[in-house]
Amino acid sequence: DTAVSQTPKYLVTQMGNDKSIKCEQNLGHDTMYWYKQDSKKFLKIMFSYNNKELIINETVPNRFSPKSPDKAHLNLHINSLELGDSAVYFCASSPLRGSSGNTIYFGEGSWLTVV
Amino acid sequence: AQSVTQLGSHVSVSEGALVLLRCNYSSSVPPYLFWYVQYPNQGLQLLLKYTSAATLVKGINGFEAEFKKSETSFHLTKPSAHMSDAAEYFCAVRGTNFGNEKLTFGTGTRLTIIP
């Protein structure tokens, strides 16, 4: 069973469209994250949720909106897609907040291409 | 703020040779340090982590890393490179402040194995 699963894995869409990436973890973790990996492979956090509560919101355009219906799911919705949004988006999860030594587990990534 | 610096964006070694990937950290408090590996078109997999226990940490696939406070380093090594080690390697530091336990990644090192 996949611990952190994301869908879709590949997504090609036109500028101006709205799209969503879904993420689910079956590890029983409390904290979930979205990271973005750009074309130079640089990884940067976008959002973090703990038990459906937003706790980290980096400098991300308002077009990006995370939604956590429950602690096992963290979806990413992107409005009015731009060429610069093309990247790989990784969902991740980790156990209890306040336990920084715990591992953060990553999904397989969602490759978004905006044309 | 915590950060890591990976020296060398590309490293090439011959099959069977020593692998050494460098990572230096900056942190005002004892850090939690991680090495992740990313194979082509795949997600991030944890290789090993340092969480203030033993300074020499052994990970998967024969990799190990040594935490050296005096040098603020956490270099990744493997005695004998294998073709399957070709991948992108990321060093990361995790925040310890409650509510900011995100992973901050280095810029990555692409490891190429020469037959």
C-alpha cells in the first residue's frame, strides 16, 4: 500500500485553467505538507497543515489554495494557471507536531505542465 | 533561520569508488538533519537522518553520514559506488520551533556513476 499517494501523477493543462491535485496518506500522521520542485530541482515548502489546521503558509500566490477535509487528506487547488506554475508538486506527511526528529514521508509527485 | 548548503551540484564517480556528497548546515540550535534521494521521475526517499543520537548515522543502500558539530557538516558517504546510486541527493534541515517543523532543502547534488 502506498503511504502517501497523489493524483494525478501527470497533468498537462492550458494557461488560465483551474486544476486540483489530491493527496491522501494512510500513515495516521497529523501533519501534511505541499512542496514545490522547480525546473532546477529546488524544493521549497508551500503549505503545512496539522489536523486540518493551516500552520505554515509560505509566500505563495493566492491562486494556490490548500484544503484539508480531514487529517488524512490535503488537496491543492490552483486557479488561473500560469506558465510559471509548471513544476513537480510533492505532498508529504509526518507524525506528531513538535517531533522534529520524525521523518517526513513524500508522495511520488505530480508533474504539472502548463502550456 | 536554518539552512543547508550542498557543495557541488554535480558529482561523478567511477563504479566501485568512494562516494562523498557534501552538506554544511547553519543553525542556532542543535539541528535535525536528513538526506533524501530522488531517482529520475520519482519521489523523495529518506536515506538517513540525524536526530542528536549517534553522530555516525547509517542509512539504506550502504550510505552513511557523520554529524560534525565543529565543522557544521553532515556529509554523505558510501564506500563503493554502484550504478544504481545514480540519482539526485538532497540534504535537508528540519526546524525545531513548534509550528515550524518544515524541512528546508539544499539545492541538491546530482550523482553520476561512470562504468
